[in-house]
Amino acid sequence: MQTLIQDLRFSLRQIKRSPGFMITAVLTLALGVGANTAIFSLLDQALLRSLPVRAPEQLVVLSGTGKAWEGHSSNHGAGVEQSFSYPMYRDLRDRGTAFDGLIATSPAGVGITRNNASDFADAEIVSGNYFSVLGVSAAQGRLLTASDDTTPGANPVVVLSHHYWQTHLGADAHAVGETISINGVPFQIIGVSAPTFQSAVWGQVPDVFVPMSMLDQAIPGKGKRLQDHTDRWMNIIGRLKPGETPQHAQVAMAPLWHALRAEELKAFGTKSQRFVDEYLTRSELTVAPGSRGLSYDRESLQKPLYAVMGMAFLVLLIAAVNVASLLLVRSAARVREFSLRYALGANARRVVQQLLLEGMLIGIAGGAAGLLLAPTCLRVLVQRLATDGPSAFSTTLDTRLLTFNFAIALAVSVLFSLAPAVQLLRPDIVNSLKQQSTTASGGTLNFRRLIVSLQVGLSVLLLVGSGLFVRTMQNLRHVDTGINTSHLVTFHIDPLLSGYAKDKIPALHQQILETMTTLPGVQSVGATNDAELADTGHKGNVTVEGFTAPADEDFDVEEPSVNATFFHAMQEPVMAGRSFSEDDDATHPLVAVVNESFAKHYFTNPAAAVGRRVASGGGKNLEYMTIVGVTRDAKHVNLRDAPTPTLFTPLKQTKSVDQLYLYIRTATPPEQTFALVRQTIKQIDAGLAVDELRTMDDQIDTTLSNERMIELLAISFGLLATMLAGVGLYGVLAFSTAQRTREIGIRIALGSTRLGVSQLVLLDVLRLAGIGVVVAIPCSIVLGRLLRSQLFGVSTADPFTLIAVVFLIAMVALLAAVIPARRASSVDPTTALRAE
């Protein structure tokens, strides 16, 4: 222990004597450690961390396989297999024996009015046992219980999320007991959830929790969902009994699942054998571990987060290599010191211990600095992700992240300390004591060259990845959507959420459309019940008169309802036939407009589609519509997907349209229309809430939040890695040039020109950078295949990206060589030879 303390004191003195070296090494390491800690925090929260509930390891997520289905299904993004009807949930909960409890959950958008101010909010519709099964406590008041989930419509109570309570009610302790209006219905606030709990569905940040018994008030106009076996709209999470495993629970629930499916099958009537096989024989209830909760977003975030984590790790590796290179330079200047220690009887263990201690001190200091940097990086990332409402990501670093931070710092410090330790295990004692150490050994210099080439290679990997993501974003931003997004304003209203009766909504919609058309600067107004380029869509099957579909065809189409001026507002040209008119209402024959993809699939060309008849859905008693026009294809769901076959119907001929998405084409800057829109809606009805009021370009940017995050991080990491590689190149060139002072002096004395000496250095740096580039380019193409799903319109061997990266590395290498080359060319041969 005394020896260790002595070495520690000596290490501190050595570091104190070289503050510039210490600052450079610590900052270099802090950048790598801080970036990795921030990125790992996102990855941990999204993919690894358990829910903040009681015994999360006992939670499971239920899924029901079986392709055949009849009725309606809403998967919210989690997958249709994880969607269940309420009657199925009730039967599994009441008749199942493998669980301590099953909870039901489903998201919903609601309108909240408080103090005469209305706004949209995110609600989670939950079963009464939701909080008790999860084991969540209340921050204020009480939480929902089974007694709050009894007779439909009899329990108008609500629990606020802690975030909503703080941001909208100012953390008012007297809010419990207050009454607010949800969709025009009075609800009493009974409590506030715990600050650490957001939802059993990771990624969801609900504002309020509403009991399942109040479903019709929270999601009005959806029919008898609590009794309908054919409407799958909710997810189920369970808690296993102590000692039970998901595998045993799945086996135990199989007979009940089969029996319940058989009961439902009888209610469907006579079905084909194929339908029976898919619905019953090949169907099973799966029970999967659910400690992390359910998620609608995890799958979409998984690959981007792993890709970014890989980039952050490469930056850390480059930083570690750079610090190792710095230590190697420093140790080269200490060869005589360690040779003297060997001569006085020191053994190899003491030498290695000394160097490892110095490295660990740098690692700890770098970890501490990285810890200071990580929260800032994390806040920036979370802000970039939270483009539309509160983020599910926390900006707080917990104990696990602190452990991760210092584990990385210490591991790296040990690794980069080994390089000088190996070099100094057996120095040339005789020459070192004679002070003949000004000439670097070939092994040392070659090792440093290898390290720098490795840095360059890693930088190339990051730069290629950065370039591919930048090219992807450029392609997405310039992709032809089929609509003109310039000078287009969009917003959303849902009168049902403001207490309107269904029969009053069509007149309100018409009033809003007519009023918006009269606003200054407005050229046209489009309206639809299915948002454009919002990562959502309403799909269904259709029946085309005279078309016999293949037996195995699974072909769904988009089915939006639009107003007569929709195509004009969106500037979607009609290729054949005509657009809708104001006369296409309930008193006239049913008509439809299809897009180019629809026409080609069913009729081979647009012109052949006009005049043909089509019906929504299948079976008997269909209401056929006559196709009167064909529009050019336009992207509907997102920028990545190809245009979807679409069947447009007139709003005036659609039986039930509740929510409406409006698109206003303006002649003036679109932002100037925002205040007019809000003022106009308030004049029509102050209780109507305007949601998602933004330009169409902003709407598209919102759907690209993941891509923009990856682009930002990729560019940041790529430039940081390049900077570190440039520092490494400069270091090795400065070191090698200093060691070759005598050689350069002799060359100049024998007649070599200053330009010739400079060329030696420049060729040296190009050789070092070239080795790294030649090795890294093929590796980047191979590794780029892992990112293929995140790319758009660009290959992993994109020539433009590869040429740009090579050019950038060449420029950095030449810049790194400028000062060493200048120093080499200015060597005075007389002074150099006299020094030797």
C-alpha cells in the first residue's frame, strides 16, 4: 500500500508538471466519454430500462396471433397482434388463472376545457386496476381503482399526469377535487400520478388517465366498443403470479384462448375453412416479458439509436487512441528517466504500475469532465427529439448512467496506458543513460504511425456514415411528394372533443370551410378526415365491379374523404376525368376519385378507370360509387413509402366525419395566417380547440425527427473524429520531424532544397492518411449495409460520399502537415549538427 501511495503521489507530480498535456488528454477523453454517456442514456431509456413500477420483472405483454379477422382493428403502432377487443380482455382477466392481474390501455386525443380555455390533450384510457396492478403510487390525491371502472358513463373521474399537473395547473395542490371538462363532459380530478411514472406504454406521455368505463365520453362516436368482439383497439399488459414464468403462463392460457376464439368464431357465421384455420387453428396467445412495458415507438427507434451508439463508440475509440498517442510521445521523452529507475533496481511491475496509475488518473479526470458534458449533450438531444409535445426521454442521468460513464473512462484509461507501458518494459538502458535518445526507435515510431492510421480509418468510417445520412436527409427533403407544400398551412379540429353532437358537425365543418376561404391571402382550402404526411393512414379493402382478385391477394387502399377543393388546395392534378364538385352531396349519385396507383392496379391505365364502379369493403349489400376522376400519385403517409393506392370520396357523401384536417393555400407568408386561423375559430366557437397549427413543411419536418437527430449526431461525430484524427496526424508528424532533425540537417547540408524537405513531410502524412483510407473505405461499404434500412435514395457505396470523404481527409492531412513541414524546412544544418 505504501508503494502504491508513493507511485500515486509521483504520478500527480508528473501530471502537474505537464498541465498542457493533461488538459489536452482530459478534454479529448471527455468528448468521447460525454457523447457516449448521453447517447447511452437515450438507448437505455428506450431499449433497456424497466418501467418505474413495482417488480417490473413480473410484467408481461400479451399478443394474439392469427391472420384472419372480421371487423375493425387499431394497433396504434404496436402491431395488430397486440390489439384486443374489450370483451376478450374482460374474459381473459376474469377467467385466466396465470396472472395476478391484467390491465387494459389505449391512447386517445381529448379536448380539455378549464377556466374557459380549451386545448387538445393526450389521454390514456385504462382499466380500473391499472395503477394497482402496476404498483404506482399517487403524488396527490388518489389513483383510479376498480370501483371507478364499473357501469359505463357512471364514473366521470380523471387522474392527471405529474407533467400535466405541473405545466398546466402550476402544481396546484388544490387541483384535486376540481372539475374540468373533457370533450364537453364534467370530470372530477381525483389525483396526480407519481413524478417518475409516465405510462405502461413507453414513449407515451399522457396528460390524463381516464377509466375505461368513461370510454364513450373520452372517445365519442365510436359505437359500442365495450361490447363489440370485432373491434380490436386496446392493449393488454399482465402481472405474473409469484414464481410463474411467461412460458408457463402461455401454456396455461392456451385452452382458454382457444375456447374464447371458438366462441367468437360462431358469432361470425359460416366461414371458409381457410378462415377457420387462420382464426382458430393457427392462432395462439403469446405471453412475452414486459418489464420495459409496451411501446409503439421502440421498433422505429431501435436501429437509429444503435447506429448512433456505434458512432459515439467510434468517437470514444478515436479519443482513446489519441490519448494513447499523446502518452506515447510523453513516454518517449521519459525513456532516460525509466532507464535510470531500471538501473537503480526497479522491476517491470513497478514501471507498469506507475504508468497505469498515471493513465487511470487521466481516465478519472476525463470521466469527470465527460460527466459534466453529458447532461448538456443529453438536453440537446431530447430537445431535438421532442418536436411535438413532451418527450418520453428524461434529461436526468441516474446511478446506472454514472456507473457506465466511469466504467468507460477507467476501461479506456487502462487500455491507452498499456501502449507506453509496453514500450518502456525493456528500454535500451546503455544508450538512454548516454542521452542518445533523441532518435526515436523504429518500433516506437512505427507504432505511432499505426495508431494514427487507425485514427484516420475510424474517422473515415464515421465520415462515410455521416455523409450517407446527410445524403439521405437531402433526398428526403427534396423528394417529390406529389403535392406543393410551399405556402400551405395545416391544422386539425375535432368537434366531438368539444361536446358537439354528431348531427351538428357537418354544418360546423361547412361553416369553417366557408369562413376560411374568405380570409385575406387565402387562395383555396382543402379538408380531409385523414392527415397528409403525418405517419398515419386509414386503410381498408375495396370491391371493384368486374375485377376478380387473386385468392392470395392482400391489397388494402387508403380511403380518405375530402372536400371539393382539396385537390386544388394540395395542387394534385387530375390526370383523367374530373375532380369533385360542390354538387357531389347526399342528394346525388355516389362518386369517387382514385389515384394513379389504384387505376393501374385495377384498370391498367387512368383513362380506363373513369366510369367504372367501386365499393368500400366486401361482402353483400355494397354501395357502389362511380369513379369520375384519376389524380396523379402523391405520398400520403410519409416521405419514405411509395404512393399508396387511394380511393377518395366526397366529404358531403360520407356518412360520418368527425375530425377534420384543413389545408390552406396562401398567397402571403403562411406564418401570417396562424393568428387569423385561431381568431376565426374562436369567433365561430370559443370552445373549439385548434391542434397542430403549422406549415406543411413543419409537418413534414416533424415526421423526420428521427432522421434529423441521426443527421445532426452523425455530422457532429464525424467532424469531431476528423478533428481528433487531424490532431493525431499533427502529433506524429511533429514528433517524427523533431526526431529527424539531424537527418534533415544533413540533407540540407548536402544540398537538399527547403521545398524538397517539405515534400518529405507532406508525402509522409499522405502515406499515413492513405493507409487509413484504403483500409477503411471497403470496411465502410460493408458496415454501411447495417444502416441500409435508415437510408433513402442512396447506396452504401455512394460515389459522391466516398469522394467527398477522401477529399476531406486529404485536406485535414495537409493542414496537419503544414506546421511540421514548415519547421522541417527551416532547420539550420549547422545548429542541428552541433546539437548532435
